[in-house]
Amino acid sequence: MGGIRTAGDLVLRMQLARGMRIDEAKSYVAEKLGVAPLELSDCLVMRETREALDIGYSMPGPGAAKGLEAKVRIANVLGIKINSVEQFKRKTGLR
């Protein structure tokens, strides 16, 4: 499983944020994204899923979420706090 081309980055976030083992993290991410755990490593399925949720993907088109915007969406979809997102919210007064 790779990074932004599939769901490896999301699985890793869950491992780091919640101390999950890899199988538990894969199951959690798959449930949150609405895909089967085996589909997490399928580039085509994940491209469609990432586009639909607008959580960042490789080679995004105009208007697609990139950078911090994508991280905010990832935090919301996975139900976790991401340090850079929290710092941005504090500095801008957003909540």
C-alpha cells in the first residue's frame, strides 16, 4: 500500500494518532471511507474515493483540495486531530 495514490497515508495516520495495529487501522480507514479493506490498495478505487471525499489525491485538478485543505478534510473524515490543522485553526480563530 502506497501513499496518496492509495490509502497508505491514511492508515499510517491512524497508526500514529491512535496507536492502532496495521490490520485495525486498515479496517477503521476502510469503514470511514466506505470501501472494503482490500480496496485500500487499489489505485483506481482510491482515486475515485479520494476525489468524491475531496481529501487529496495525486495530480489534483483545478478546485480540488490540496495541502492544508485536504488535511482538514482528512481529519474530519477519520475523526482525528492533525497537529498542523489544529495550529491553523488556533492561528485563524476557526473551530
